Amino acid sequence: SDPSKKLTLRVHDECNGSDVFGSDICTCRPYLIYGIEQCVKEAQEGGSGVIVYFRKEGRALGEVTKYLVYNARKRMGDLASAYFQRTENVAGVKDARFQALMPDV
């Protein structure tokens, strides 16, 4: 590793709805695309770019729970302030991820 080289890093949680199927109810895909663009730009300028694609769909609550929350958002209005409350209402928790358990990169 060369400390004089810049590193651009994006840690991205898997989101099939947005990343794969292009759903617009979630903002994951635009963040992933931006991260890829920035990593490529950094690599072209002589640094390094890394995307870590962490496989824990739906804040580690699973796709079924995630889509139940999204359906509730569509029925009740798309308010960002209510997103985690809806998740907690559907799943019992706001977020099941344990970022401290993420493997070292």
C-alpha cells in the first residue's frame, strides 16, 4: 500500500429492488452508480477505487420485509421521516445490520 495514493471507497449494502430491477422507491442504485463513477475517476487519476458490495438486502431484514415496508410507503405516502417507523412496524426493528461485524477489507 502506498500512502501517497488516494483511495475512493464505497461500501454498499445489497439492494436487488434498486440495484438490479431499477425500482425508484429506493435510492440505493443512484448511490451505487455515483460510487462506481467516483472510483473509476480516482483510478483514472492514478489512485484506486474500491466498491465493497455487502450482501445484506433490506438492512439485513430480508427482501420480503423490505417490500412490505415499500408497499406501506406507497399506500400511506412516501415520507422519509416515517421510513424507519414503518420498518419497525413491519419487522419489529428499524435495522438488523451489525456494521461492526463487517469483514475487514
